[in-house]
Amino acid sequence: MSPITQGQRIFFAVICAAALLVAVLGLFNPEYLASIFTWLVLPPLHARFVGAIYLFGAVFMAGCLFAKQQAEVRWGVQMIGIWTGMLFIISILNLSAFGLNLLPVQIWFASYIIYPIIAIWMTFSDSASMKPAALSGPALDAWAKNFLLAQGIVVSLLAVALFLAPEFMSTLWPWKVTPTLAQMYAGPMLSYGIGSLVYSKQDQWLGVRSIVPGMFSFVLATVIVSFMHFSLFSLAELADLLWFVWFIVSSALLGVMTLRSLKAV
């Protein structure tokens, strides 16, 4: 059994705290988050959805902190690198939207430069952590593997489309969203999608215990905030209908997976 390093735990803790701050502000004080994120147009639904995305990051990092074996968090550092590295690239592509003299903007850029660099350094300095390792406990059911695989494909493709064609995707989004914000969604979504793909390769429930509760938190929070702002949706439109069906079904399946993974020993 290969233990999680102290450096990894510190990194997970820092990312957890940062993500939790954005999650709490977005979900419970969306107006304040919008006032901080001056480079984005964030009405309450948008801010709460951002909060739901970062809730996934916070709960996932908490799961990594409580994990005991490298095999449970094998891709955690790399997912941080994808999330933060993509946001840095997207921020550079939309540099005119930022007021670089503002402290929140400076913190944003400092964070999204430092975090991916640390993730890259940790990946190459500790390549042993990426090697497959056997885990004990009940086998991961085929339906759970298939769901994670399907979710990974769908969300990864969505992320690529948001990154490459934000103007077009903003016209398809279930509610009104700017191309800049649509592109910003690509970073977290790509991390979520690739994470779902790689964790679908795990063979035991213990192997997905660190990430599944975070995924469940994200989809359930998205369902709740969507119903809070239900008047902004039109179920006569296909995108809106697919939005609710996907997140409600995902909440049910990931809820079951969370319970199963937390019971794994």
C-alpha cells in the first residue's frame, strides 16, 4: 500500500479551502461573488451554478484528504492541473475582460498560474503515484463504471465545445450566458469529464470513494439552484429539458454510488 504524501495532502487542503470559499459565496451569497468576479457577468443563477461547480472541487479535495492510499487519489493532482491550467489559458484569451489593477484579479491570476505549475511538478516528481495499484473491498458494479464512462464522454465533449466555440455554445445554453462565461465553464467541466473517465477504470468501490461524493454534491446542488430559478428555464426547449433530465438522473445514480462507495471497506 502506497500512502499519500504530506505534500499532496497540503496541496489538497489548499485547493479544498479555496474551492469551498467560492462554493459558499456562490451558493449562499451570489451577489457578493458577482461583485468579486468583476471580469464575469454573474446574475444569481450563474453565480450559484459556479458555486455548485466549486462545491464539487471542495468535496472531491476533502475526499482526497481523508483517503489513505495513493490508488484512491491517483488522478487528483492531475485533475487540479487541468481545472486550473485551463482557467489560466481561458483567462489569457479573455484578458481584456480583467482589470489587472484589482486585488481579486491579481489573486485569480496568481492562483491559476501557481496551481497548475505545482500540479505539473508533483506529477513528474512523483511518477510512482500514477502507477496502478490494487485496492481491497467490493468490486465496482458494471452499471457504475458505465455511468462514469458515459458521463465522462458527454461532459468532456461539452467542455471541448465550450472552449472552442463559446459564442455558438452560449446560444445553446439553457439560460442566457455570455461567451466569456461559457468558455470559463470549460476548465472545470473538462476536469470533471476527464476525472469521470479515468475513475471509471477503477475496479473497486473504494477506488471511487474520493470523487463520487463530490460529483453527487455538484449535480444535486445544480438541481436545487435550477429549481430556485425555474422561471428562467423553458421546458419547451430541448436544451432546458435535457438539462433537468440529465441532472436529476445523475443525482439519483450518483447518490446511490455515494452510499455504496462510503460503505466500502
